[in-house]
Amino acid sequence: MTDWTRDIDRGEYGASNRNWWGMIVNPAVFFPTAVLSLSVILFSLIAPQASADLFSSMRVGAVTHFDWFFMSVGNIVLLFCIAVAISPLGKIRLGGKGATPDYSRLSWFSMLFGAGMGIGLVFYGVGEPVTHFMSSMAGGAGAPLGGAAGDAAEARSLAMAATIFDWSLHPWAIYAMVGLALAVFAYDFNLPLSMRSAFYPLLGKSVWGRAGDGIEVLAVLATIFGLATSLGLGAQQAMAGITYLYGIPSSALSIVGLIAVMGFVTFLSVRGGIDRGIRILSELNMWVAFALLVFILATGATLTLLGDIGANIVAYLKYLPALSNPVARGDAGFYHDWTVYYWAWWISWSPFVGMFMARISLGRTVREFMAGALLAPTLLGILWLTIFGDASIAHIVAGDAGGLAKASLDQQLFVLLGTLPWAQITSFVSVCLIMIFFVTGWDSGTLVIDTMTAGGRTDTPLLQKVIWLLAVGGIGVVLLLSGGLSSLQAGAIAAGLPLAAVLLFLAFGTLKGLLALHRQG
């Protein structure tokens, strides 16, 4: 064994989880994140234009000067996950040789997918392929890799490859690496389920001091902003669907009202915990999403869409090296507005999704974990994006009678459904789908933030969870109302940039942990 494994010591870390007004918290993490979250909410309420301008400038600066860094981190993390999975380290079982999984593969995968990308795929599943197709037809720096001006077939291929690139291996690798790190050190080294634990091989006992506190504060803030972005997108699209179905105008008041209603439902789910809340909702959502997917497939050009699945995988692999290139890009519009934004969003969400992955993955081998967290959701994402994306592009090529290409991002799903049979029913189902993803994301995010601010403990009182439920919802509301989608994106990018550097050290610490376990046999 290496020296650090002989000398694992929590020090006084457990004693820092103090009882404050009935809450179990690590004060060095709980109070800084709570104060900073409240400050963002108050600043956005008091000076909405100034806050929108600030977030906008932060977004522009991050994507302009650090685009190469975001992309490089994503590439390194993906290679790390592949190398670990195919190496002898993949045989290591999380929790030891006798550990058994707590959930069936279906429940496990449903929760992984729902926490990782549920709302995002529904929001962008139509809009992103359509946007890339239209820009590729026009060509120029705003299109992926410069586009394919005038060539509809090549533009479609390029649009789908770019969309799949943004939603497949790279983002899931970011989630999987963080999840693996947390699971290894929590289950195999008996350290707290927290980000700092994965840095023990690098920092030793210092992780229980200010260095560890800084890592945790950064992870919590990134999680809050990443989650707020997803909730803002979900509320915006759900409201667009309600407007489409019932004619209720989309206004600040109506969106806040919708978020308040969903917040109450989330509160009920939080009370139920993982088994009685998130698991049930996640499985329900998977079946609803599958039914909607089958409907689009059955009512569209079924054989063509099925053939497009293989064609899109080939196109994705063909363009993967060019799309992964971090420097000297000629497609700045696509690179900055889509890929860099997404990479920052995935990174800012990684502590949340990673910790949730770790909590539900006891008893899986490292190889099984990587297959479930990396390959399976990638294939499902390709299926979803192909069916919705290619169906939308085919509609545009055929004449776009419903105005799909001109609709806003949050309306395009409902415009597509409006061109198919039973539009009222499928649109209602889609709104329900978005809302359930909304609740499961908010619920699981709340539980994870609560765990991080409680020093890895999961036995905290309900009041403590409600505080973070309100904090995440509050930031999502104020960012959405003060600057809309731009402010939400800016918040995710600003939080993701420093965390990207942390992930590189996290990978190194995880590798040292896995190698130590492998040597122990």
C-alpha cells in the first residue's frame, strides 16, 4: 500500500458537522454558500439590469479566453474514463468484493439519466438540430465546422453530428468521473461522501481544513448555478407548452407561479427520499419519455428515422476529431454559443450528478459503472436526438408548414407535435414529462447540495433540505427574470470555469485511489 492509504485520518472533520438550530451542517461550507446564494438573489432583485450585464460580461470573457481549456478538460476526462474502464482497474467493485447493488439496473439507469440530462434533452432535442441545420445550410462561423452551404443532406449530417457531440460521450464522461471518484473514496476508503475526499491522496489531512472547505464551497456554488440553469430551462419550456395548449400568456408572474407549484411537488418528493420519491418519479418518466419517442417514430417516416440512427452514429464518429479540437476553430459561433456553454454547464453540474451517481451505485464494478453512466445514456441520447431531430429537419425540408424553423427554442417541440396526430394529447404528455424531470432534477439536486454542506452526511433534517430547495429555486427565478436564458447560461459558465481545473486534480486523485485498491487485490 502507498503511504497515504496507511495514514487515512478524518481528523476533526466529523466534529465539524455541528448542530445549528436543529440542523447538521459543516459551518465552513454551509454558511459561505448560503450567504453567497442569498447575495446573488438579492443583487438580481435589487439591480436586475446590472446583474444581467455582469453575468453577460462573465460569459463573454469565459468563452472568449478559456474556450480551449473547457474543451481540453472534456477531452482529458473522456480519455481517463475509457482508460479506467478497459484497464484491469475496471474489475474493482465499489464497496468491496462482497458489496451488492441497492437498485435494479432499470431503476439505477432511470435515476442516472433523469438526474443527468432529462430536461436538457427535452428542451434542446428539437431546437438544437434545427438550429444547426439552418446555420449549416447558410454556412459561416456560426455553423458547426463552417457548415455545408446549399447541401441539405450534408447539412443534416453535420447538424446531427454536432448535436450528438454536445450530448453524448464527453458530458457523460464528466459526470461519470466525478461519480466514480466519490464512490471510490466513500465506499472503499470509508471517507465522507464529499468532493474533498477524492483529494486525500494529493493533500492528505489538509482536506479537512480550509483547502477542503474551498473545494466544497466551489462545488456547491457550481451545483447551484448548474441546477438553476436546468430548472430555468424546464420552467420556460413547460410554460411554452401551457401557452400552446391553453392560451395562458407566458409572463414573469405565470413562470414564477409554475415554479412555485413545482417547488411544492418537489418538497413532497424530498420528504419521500430517494426510494419513495426520486426512484418512482424517474421510472415513471422513463416510460413516458419512451412512449413519446415511439409515437414520434410511429407517426413519422419510421424506416427512414431508424436508418438515420446508424447514419448519425457514423457522422458523429467521422466529425468527432474536428469537433473535439480545442484550438484554431473556424466556427466560433457554434463553438462558443453551444459547445463551450455546454461543457461549462456539464462541469458545473458534475458535483451534483456525480454525487447522486455515487449514492446509488454501491456494489457496481468500475467497468459496469462506466458502461451504465457513459455508454448506455449516450446511446439513448443518440436515439432521442435522432428521432426528434431528424423528424424536425425532414419537416423543414418538406416545406415547414407549421413554421418550426422560425419558432423559439422553447416552442419548437410543441410546434413539431402540432404537425402530427393527437397534438393536444402529446403536447400535454410532453408538459408532464418536462415537469417530472423538473421535480426529479430539483429533488436530487437538493439532496446532493444538502449532503455536501453537511460534510457528507445524509441524515439531515427536512428543514435543512428545504433551505437548499428554496435557494436553488430562488436563483433560477431571479436569473430567468433578470436576464432570461443568457443569464442562466452565464451563471453556469462562471461557476464551471474554476471547477474545470479542480476536475483535473480530481482525476489524478481518483487514479491513485484505484491503483491502491488494485494493489490490495
